[in-house]
Amino acid sequence: MRRVDLAGELLLTASGITRLLDGLERAGFVERGSCPGDRRVVYAVLTEAGLEKLREAAATHFEQIDELFGARFEERELDELAALLSRLGGDDGTDCESPD
């Protein structure tokens, strides 16, 4: 993803995304990528180590969400809540599943 687009998605300034990505680069989770068609464009590219860290974090995150909601709501209520919340994200065809 272009670094500038990533900044917009995360609601960060250009300097904020640079600081964030610098730390992730030092940790080996992302690397800079170039655009052959436009030398001004710099991409943030997820490394294999970054993808593995994302998978680990997603698994833990989804387990915690399941525990939090499962302990407080009945299955019927969870279905109703999911239907209501689905209105917030629009219908872009994406699915919120843990990456494999």
C-alpha cells in the first residue's frame, strides 16, 4: 500500500506514518517498496515476518473478541448485533476473518 494511503486509512499525518513505519521496518515487519512508474511513490510492503506477526495478532484478537461478546450475549443477540453493525461498514464485499 502506498505510505500516503496508509496514513489516510490510519488517520495519521505523513510524519506520523513515517515514525510508525520506521519502527516496523527496524523490527523487520515491513519494508519500503518502489513504484517503477513513479519514483515519488513509496510503498509499505509487509514482509513474511510481518505477515506472521499479523496472523498471530489476529488470532489472539479474534479469541478475545469471542470471549468478550460470548460471555455477555446470547447467540440470538449476537446475530442481531452483527446485523446492526453490518450497516456501518457499507457493502464493500469484504469479510472480517482472520488472515490464514
